[in-house]
Amino acid sequence: MPTKKIEHAHICMLTLIMKKLIHFVILIILFSCKTDPKETSAKKEIILHKNTNKEKDSEFKYVIAESGLNYRKKPNGEIIGKFKYGRKVELIEHTHIFETIKDEHILKKGEWLGVKLDQDTVYIFSGYLSNKKISRNSNTSSKTNTNVGEMSIYENLPQLKFSKITKNEFEKIESNPKNILPKINKNDTFFFIKTKNENFKFKVYKDYKENGSWSGSEYIGYYPKLKFYAIETNYTQDYLGFSELTLIDSISNNKYNIISPGDGAVEQPITSPKGNYLVYKYNVMYEFQGCFIGVIKVDELNKNNSKKYLTEFKSYTSEDWAVEEIKWKDNNTLYIKTYKEKHTDKKQRKILDYLKTNLEMKN
């Protein structure tokens, strides 16, 4: 008997639980039906909007500096490369370091901004940035405007290796051919470089002595083998001088900006006897010694491909000496005359040395 009562009690309890569960399920269904479908849709829309607009959370700008915009290791610090005109950059840091510079009598105010470059942060001046991409004026544009000599690329390539030679060995080699300057059209204000399909216009370099600034460009050379014109552009910023070297291909109309490791332009590159290399030097400004030597490879098979025609090949950086002269011994061998400044008894003395390097030498 007791067993039957227990079983009956269990059955009654289960029945009661089932009734409560059914009632609970009905309440949930009724509540769900009352939920506003528009509210649910709106929530989904908000989530979708957040997912599809992540890029809008980032701040982007475009480079509008006609000859490209230098980027640096730190605000107003060492130049390590250049963004070309029209480059889209992503801002990742506002330094709140503001500056006013003078560019051809025009004052530009801006902030030093940190932007993303691969996995690193580099710094550029906001005075040469725009919120929108601006098409370059067709009168001053070229087919392409390519930067060559990026330090970040040289750092991942083999370095030049040197051995000593005598002064006599160096002097036996003839000096490089004299610079050729074919006549061009010019007036007191502008000069013009005529290529196959374009006529490039440059403002003549002028020294504005009354306010301590200068700006403009100079036609400094021509390369018969490569059909290149060499142009040096100068400008001032906060009473400091800056310059850069550009090579213009008269056949393809391509412009190649040779990136300098410092504020001044690199010296005009020297062509190898066969024309498949260019070597250039840059002596550190404001110091007695220190230099950079860069070698660019010329690939005639890719003459119409600006990214492959001129490419970084080898380089060398010295903090101990500067370069006085470079000669090509043959198509693969360079002879270099170096010097150090030594100060003794209030006198300055120049110590010369002579080196050679072979471009085909494996590291």
C-alpha cells in the first residue's frame, strides 16, 4: 500500500510540473510574438553597420607634395624615405608637434603625424596632405614618378666591400667624362625639358637674400647612354636648406627621384662604362666626415617598367670618412678617394686614402 501511495504522489507531482512547464512555454511564445520586429531588424542593422565600416574608423590622407613627401624616423628627424604624390596614408598618431614652414614664399602650417608603413610608424608633415585625392596638374606630371634609393631597401641588400689601393693606382685611371649640358629652352623664370611626349616646366633657382630663403630647380646634366636629364630642386624650410635630385628619361618620360639619406641632394650619379650601373655619393652635412655610397642597377630589358628599370643594388655607409672622388676602373670595379678631417694645434688637416670595390664580389 505505501508503495502505491508514493507512486500516486509522484504521478501527481509530475503532472503539476508538466502543467507549469507548458504554461511557461506559452508565456515565452506570447512574449516573443510581442517583440517589435523593427527593433530586432534595427539591432541587426547596427551590427552590420559596425562590421562594414571599420575602415571609416581609421583616418586616411593623401600626399599632395609635387615631388613627394619625405617620411622620417621621428618628427623632423632623419629622413628614411619618401611617399610619392597621391599616396594614401593611414594616420595612427597625432604628435601635437606643430610647425610653420616656408615653401616658395608660401607659409605652410601643420602637425607632425605618425602614419603606418608596413608594421612601422613613420612621421610626415601634415602641410602636404589632403583629405581627398587630387589629380596632378598635367603640365607638371610625367608618365610615372618613381623613388629610387630607399634606405629601407638598401638595408636588406648586400653591402659594398673595400680593399686598399695606392694613390698611384687611383691616379692611373682617367677621371669621369665631363658633364654634358645640351641646350634647352629657358627664360629668366622657367626652363623646359622636352622629352618624347612631354614638356616639363621648372622654376629657375633663385636666392631670395632679403628673407633668407631660396627655391627653384637647376638643370645640372645629361646622360647620353641613358638619355636622362638630371635636375636638382632646392627649397628652404625654417631657414634650413633642402634639395633633391631627379632623373628624367627623355624616351619613356618617367621621372626617378634619387632619395637622399640626408637633407641635401645626392651628388649627380656616375654611369658605368657600359651604362648598366649608376653610382652616387652623399657626404654628411654639418659634420667633418661620414658618407653614403649607393649603386643603382640599370636593366635595359625593363626600360618601360619604371619599378624595374632602376633598382637599388648595393650600398655602404661610413661614419669614419667622406668621399672626395669616385672613378670607374671598369664596368664592375670602382676606385674611391676618401678623406678624414683631423684637427691638431688649431689646424685642420685632410688625410687621404684610396679604396676599391668590385660590384660582383659576393658577400
